[in-house]
Amino acid sequence: MRIALAYNAKPSARAEIQAARPEMLVEEDEEPPSPDGGEESDLYAEWDNAKTILALADALAQRHDVVLVEARQDFAARIRAARPDLVFNIAEGFHGASREAQVPATLEMLGIPYTGSDPLTLCLCLDKARAKEILSYHGVPNAAFVLVEGETDLKAAAAVPLPVLVKPLFEGSSKGIRDDQLVRDAGDLEDRVLRVLRRYDQPALVERFLPGREFTVAVLGNLPDLRVLPPVEIRFDGFPEGSNPIYSWEAKWVWDRPEAPLTVFDCPARLTAPEQHAIEDVCRRAARVLRLRDWSRIDLRMDEHGVPHVIEVNPLPGVLPDPADNSCYPKAARAAGMDYAAMALAVADAACRRLGWTL
Ligand SMILES: Nc1ncnc2c1ncn2[C@@H]1O[C@H](COP(=O)(O)OP(=O)(O)OP(=O)(O)O)[C@@H](O)[C@H]1O
Ligand SMILES: [Mg+2]
């Protein structure tokens, strides 16, 4: 099968990809316009590096013909010219709340099948409040919340009993979730909400703080055959003295350094059979109501009674190939006996099965 890998690469990754796999690359006619923000700004935090793109391409190339198509503004023309049978989509897109839907929506227009969830689901999951509304409608546990849309609306934040977590509505990688976004004192609330509104230019989600154990769970395939891979527990006991028990920006990007790695993850998580069952059940219910396809990572946290709640759902999970980078989807796949290549091929196979293709 001919598979096109659709991605957004950090600017610094382009030359490396060009040098490493020139034969796989579907080139652009001219240097693409760059989104504002400069080299390697926050803007690119979610875009992939060359190592990930090349590792995925090599994994898929074990069984398929692979071409690399960067999801820039001329994506529609180049993907059409590449004539793939299937697009393996990891593109994060450009700007704003619809960014993750751009590639799937373009592929829908062109009639080209692709891995992963459709544009509606990608938009829904990126908008954490919308996703929570749907989960709530269907009775899937998630933290009580209010959305503060703007500065005239600040009083609304007090509707959720403290402690609360204040976070941007549509970011990932803990952008905007600094350690002190966990608010215990009413006097701090307005400041933390304003910080999100002003810095991220988007509404602030104010959520009840779930104090229990935290897990991130990789799911693979499609209902009714959805596989829930071994849960990864996120442990806070190795965090610096005095920090909050949240997987904050600092925990992901500052405290965890190669020379002094944080021991954050337990995989498979140590769970009793009822806990495992409760986690699998909430993941399946979230997958059903959000219509997740092929693969996703679901973040969960227990309340004070040990009931797992959905924090948020990532239908485009990060997949850093180096085990030292602690990327949770590949970690869970490894715990299930799949190396990186087997994981990537399994995602493509899941899409093929969903499309009714014989493998
Ligand atoms: N309601 C909550 N109760 C307790 N902790 C929470 C809550 N919401 C978020 N957190 C903490 O903050 C972390 C980051 O939140 P969240 O997963 O929403 O951010 P993200 O930036 O989308 O993450 P990702 O890197 O998975 O994309 C969580 O892993 C968890 O530790
Ligand atoms: Mg998360």
C-alpha cells in the first residue's frame, strides 16, 4: 500500500528530513510562508521533530511504500499529486481551535482515506469544554467546570468550589498549565484566570481539582474491538519539594532533564482488577461518545473516591520514538509487546480494518 505521512515539522527539522530521506519527500514548489512567531517559538511546541517523522516513515516502510508530505499551505495540491492509498496523519496544523482538523478536512474534500479521528472529533477534543459537555451529557465522569470567556466574565470563575485548576481552553503539552495554575486560595483565582486570557488569547477553563491518581491511557483500534493498552500512571512523588501534584509545564519541560530525569511514569500502572476495569470502561465510553478512531490517548484522574474521570482526550497522540523521551503512547504500546514499528503499523492496520479493506 502507498502511505503518505502527513506532518508538521519544527522549522529546524526540515533540512534534516530533506537530507535523510530525499527519495521519500514530496517537495514544495517554493519556500513556504512561515507563520509568524519566529524560529522555534511556542507556536511550534506541538510540531514534530525530524527524529519522530523519520522513525514513523521507516516503521511504515517495513510494509508499505512511504512518501513524506509536510502539511503546509499547499498541502491539498501535493497530497493529491502524491496519490496515496492512505494518509497516516500526525499533522498538528496551524493556529487556533481548528488546527488539528485542517489536514483531515482537506483529505475529506479530496476523498483520500486517513488514519485517526475525523475533523469534528479533532476539533471537539481540542476544545476541552466542548468535549467535557459531550462527556457530561452521556454521563462519562469528568471534573465540574466553568468557562471564563473574557475579562468581563471573571466572576464566573468562583462558581466551582476550590481547589480548581485553571487552564487554557485549547492547548496541549501543558502550555499555560504552570505549577501555580492549581488555585487553593480565592485571592489567587482572578490572577490565574487573567493570565490564561491574556497570554493565550482564549477562554480559561476553571475545573474542580481531581486529587487522586493520574493515568494516561493509549487506545488502539475501533469499537467494538478497541484495545485499551496498559495504563501509564503519572506519579508526583518525585517532583521537587513544595510543587503541586499536577503534570504541569514545569514537570514536562523544566524539571525533567536528561542529566536528571524525573521518575514520573509507572507502566503498566499498578492497579487492582476493579480499578483496571473502571479505567477501561471509562476509556471505552469516552471513545464511543467522542467517536474516536484508530488511536488516541486519554488522560484520566481519580477523584477522592477512586472513580476515574476523563481530564482530556488526545486523538493525535505524540509518538517520540526514543524510550528515553518518555512518550506515553509508545510506552504503553511497548508494555503491550509492540515496538515502535509494530505500533505504527497497528495504527495503519486499524484504519484499514475500519475502512473495510482486507489486510
Ligand atoms: N481537573 C483536573 N484535576 C486535577 N488535575 C488536572 C485537572 N486538569 C488538568 N490536570 C493536571 O494538569 C495536567 C495537564 O492538563 P491537560 O491534560 O488538560 O493539559 P494538556 O496540555 O492538554 O496535556 P497534554 O500534554 O496531554 O496535551 C494533567 O496531566 C493533570 O496533572
Ligand atoms: Mg493532557
